[in-house]
Amino acid sequence: MSVYDAVEIGSLQGGSADLSQYRGKAVLIVNVASKCGLTPQYAGLERLQETYAARGFTVLGVPCNQFMGQEPGTSEEIAEFCSATYGVTFPMTEKVDVNGDGRHALYERLVKTADAEGHSGDIRWNFEKFVISADGEVAGRFSPQTEPDSPEVVAAIEANLPA
């Protein structure tokens, strides 16, 4: 079953993020945080958005505060930080848990996929990345340390852009 079919998640601005709007697009889902050593990856994520948006692609940022409290802000504070500091234009969801008993249903689906090193299961840290195909299947998983515009992430995005 596609992640676009049965997963509900709120938007950072309130209301539904309505994942079904991404059906037919390639999506890079990333758990993000504003006070992390990896936070500068927002710049690479925004470059991907700018480069591929017109070709049927979007980044989807998913704020999470489970890793040393590195995303403590309110929705408004998160949005302001992302816009003012990194010029983020890609959509963001509400803040959710990606691990543990409160793991959001979206991440229940995502964590079943292994990355190139064979890691599946729990999210290891902020900025773990998942490429989602146009039909809503997980097409790739990348570690938090893998830069958003690394050759392997770009190749996975390009391979999953709609025809």
C-alpha cells in the first residue's frame, strides 16, 4: 500500500498535509531539526527543491524533537527559522515522533526499508532521508550523514521522477 493512501499527517501550518497530493511525484521525506549539527543540510534540501520541483518532485520536511531535543520550537518558530535561515520553500509537516511507542504511522511504513548498508528499523538521527516513488513506494533510504545533494540521493530522485 502506498504511503499516499492511508497515512494522515498534519501540516506545519495546521490542517492536513494531505499526502495524496504527492501521488504521481517523487518525494524526499526527511526528519528535520533546527538545532542539530546536520541542520545546514536544509540548504541542500532547498537546492533539490529548486532543481527538481518543476519535474514532479518535492522535499517533505518532518520536524522531530526526539534526538537530544534539537527541534524544541513551536510550529511558528520552526517555520520562521526555516524560512529566514535557509529560505525553505518546500512543505513541512507537523512535529512528530519517528521512533518508539508514539512513532507516527508514516514512519511505521518508512522504517521497514533498509538503506544501502542494510540498516532498517529505527531512525538513527535527524536528517535521515527516504526517496518515495511516484506511486508512493519507498525507493531508497539514506543515512543522516549523507548529504541531500550527494550523488546517490540525486540518482535515486532522478530514477523516480515521473516520466
